Amino acid sequence: VSSASSSFSVVDYRKDIFIAWNAQIAFLIKKYFPDLNVEIWTIERKFSEEEEAEKNNIKIRIFPTNLALRHSMEISFSMIKSLLIEQERARNNNEKLIIHLHEHHTWQSYLILFFLDKKICRIISQHHGARSPIQNLRRYKKLYMFLPLIMLMQFLEKMLFKKIDVIYGL
């Protein structure tokens, strides 16, 4: 799951989706574990409806962004809804899901972690060097006017990160 639109920095998003980090990881997983069902889920601010593509027997689902203040401060409610549907399907079929979060200091990741059930989902989070809310406050002094919100976000992040089974960084 990628929780930030690539179109903030990429010209041709439909081409880039197949060379992005999350796609490369998915292709390697499929290469070494061909029997696993692997999907790439991402959000995109330039899309108004969900789109799907397929490459190397991997489905790619692109969800529209509903809220985007800036890169990595984005939310896709349709992705959250689809994730809940997938989680319920897994529960009904007595299956486990492995969710790989491609970055974890994002609003979308916070929502995903909030709604996921640890009994059904194992969560791997890949850290790219983004900052926590408190670290952002230290770097950008003008954020002090949002101190109550930042403190709430820091508290939520600390609570939600307890759901992550594995964290690794680049």
C-alpha cells in the first residue's frame, strides 16, 4: 500500500506505477513466492475513480484521493473501504492478510492502521525517512499554532504503531 500520490513529482503516473518502489517490491515477492496473491494498492490525486491494471500477474489498484493538502498528507476513503471489505473477506475465509505500508508517517497509513484487525492482518511498514509530527514541529516552527492537533497526531501515531509487526528502513 502506497499512501502518497506519485503525481506530485512524476509526469506520467501510469508509466511510473510499474517502476515505483512498491511495484518493485511486489514483483520481487511474486518472483520468489509465485503462489501468493500480490496486489499493489496506491492513491492518486489526479484520479476521480478507481482504476485497475495488471502486470506480471499482479493486480494494481489505483484509488482516487479525497483529501490532499500536500504530498503524503492525503486520504482515500475508497481505499479504506476496499481494505475493510478485503479484511472481512479474509476473516470469512479464515485467511491472513499481509499488508506492506510504503511509508508510515502519513494520514492514510494512520487510517489503515486504525481500521486493521491484528487478528487478520500482519503489518510490515517501510520507513523512508519522513518525520513524526513532533519532529515536524521541531523543524517547522510555524506549526506551533497547530500544537493541539500535532500532539493528538503524535499520540495516535504512538498507539497505532503498536499494530505494526515489522518496520524496516531504506
